Amino acid sequence: MNGPELLQQHVGRLKSRMGKFFPGEQRTVFRGHDLHTALKDMDWIELYVFGITGRRFSPEQLRLMHALWVYTSYPDARIWNNRVAALAGTARTAGSLGVAAALAISDAHIYGRGNEIQATTFFIHTRIALDAGTPLEKCIEKEMRTYRRIAGYGRPLVNDDERIGPIMTLAETLGLHQGAHIQLAFEIEQFLLKSRKNLRMNYGAVVSAFGADLGMSPTEFYQFMFPSFLGGMQPCVIEAAEHTEGTLFPASCADVLYEGPRKRRWQPTIESPADFTVDHLWNLQPSTTQLNAVPHSKHDHGYHTKHPLSSAPTQAVQQGCAHLECSWPGQD
């Protein structure tokens, strides 16, 4: 069943297995447990991952999860997602808007959350294939044919990743360094190095392998890692807001390479701006209607439109005319 019948079944009704707030009863259910009694002693990340997976984790596993976030919290405004957060600070916009935007672009497929989804999926499927007798070389060849890369291997600027050593040292102290997927991640690195691809493992491969060893699906691990860059973003927002507004990463006009149309002027058929009204648009022939207009924002490119006009004015066109800046003969 689909369409209106299916929608009608859900009108005014919410079915959920996740939880419910009971107004007036002093009770909130979180995945089948009372939030303020059964779960009251959980720390935030423990509650967060319980909400994602519905499972409890050991203190050692939770310690590792904390570190996966901490070790990649870089308060450097030059990093692609932190830059968005910092620009929000220098523009004096709401911090929540800037950080939300920065987290959103952290979903980058090459070196963000999208990379980890692909890496986690690859580790899980490869481990299953190896256990079934498929050679590692065949698994890697298949991944390369499909995606033209191995997610989690290679890194811009430098090939080594400074986060791997500390996280593996901690994992060893916690007894979590010998999981099937983290061991597989290192096996793949050695295979790639021996095949002269010169691709070393990056942090994305390490955290994804740990996610698989923790029993998370790619979707669950994606949700878990979503806030992992957050710790480094807030300092960028705060520092940028402390400096003079608009002084973060200024660009000189000489540094902008513009390859669009040259500056041009619209030559209307009427003699003066005082004679121009919206009605003039409707008197043009539909087959020859042509408007050369400059957008309201002086920072946007000029645009060129050709379209037939209807015989009666519409509100949309009338509103659009209010955003046109016209250059008249003899007027600069």
C-alpha cells in the first residue's frame, strides 16, 4: 500500500521504538529504559552510542570511543571544515549556524564521513570474503575496480598520519588492538606498500576498522563519528569572533581570477528610466524577448535570460524586476 492510504495511517500518530516523553508523569523512556533512573549514571558518549546501537559497551570500549574523537580534534581554522566554522565567527553569525555548516561539510566523501562509510563497508565485506577463502589481492582488485581507490589509504600533504601511533598505543593498553578488522587494516597497508602503490593507512582506516571491531554497522559508525571534529571547531569560532570582523582569510581582488563575461550595459528601447514600467515587458514580442540583467548582488556573475513572456503580469516577474539593476544610456 502506498499513496494517500498509507499516509492516512500515520496522520496524528507516531510509532517509535526509540523512546517517548510522558508529560505530567515525570518520565522519559529512552530505548526502553527510564532516562532519569536506569540511565542516569551514563556519561554523554555512552548514552549517545547506546541511542545509536541499542547496545551497551565495556568501559575499555567506551574509553577507545572517546579517544577516537579526541585525537582528531584539531583547532586549526585552515582545515576545510574548521574554516567554515571560523568564517561564521568572523562574520558574527550565530555559532550554531556556523558549527552546523562545518559539521555538514565534514561529510566529504574523500576524507570525511563518507570515506569512513566506504572503509567500514570494505573491511566488513573483506573480512567475510577472506574467511570464505578469497585471497586479499582479489578483494583489493574488486574494490579498486568499483571505486578506483581504497578508502582510508593515502593522505593529502603527508603520507604518514600522526594520529595512528597514539590511538594504537591506547588500544593496546585497553586490549583492543588485535581485533580482526584492525589487523586487516594493517595487512591491507602492507599489501599496498609492497605493490608499490605507496599508500599508507590514514586515520579514517583506523577508526573505521575499530568501528567494525566494536560491532557497528557502517550506518551506526557514521552516526557515531558525526560529531568527532566538533572539539576543534568551537575554538576556531571563538578566536575568529575575538578578532576584528571580516579579517579572517581576506582575499585581494588581484587574487581573484574571473573568467566570466566582460562588463556590459543593457540598452533599453525607452529613452529614460522615468518612462520604464513593468508594462513595457508585456509589450515585447515573445519570440524576441531578451533581458540582459545584472543581479542585485554585485558579487555574483551577470546572467542572460531568454524566454517568452505571458500576456499578463505575474507576481513572480514583478518581484524579479525589483532585483534588476539597469544601466541606462548616459548613466554610469
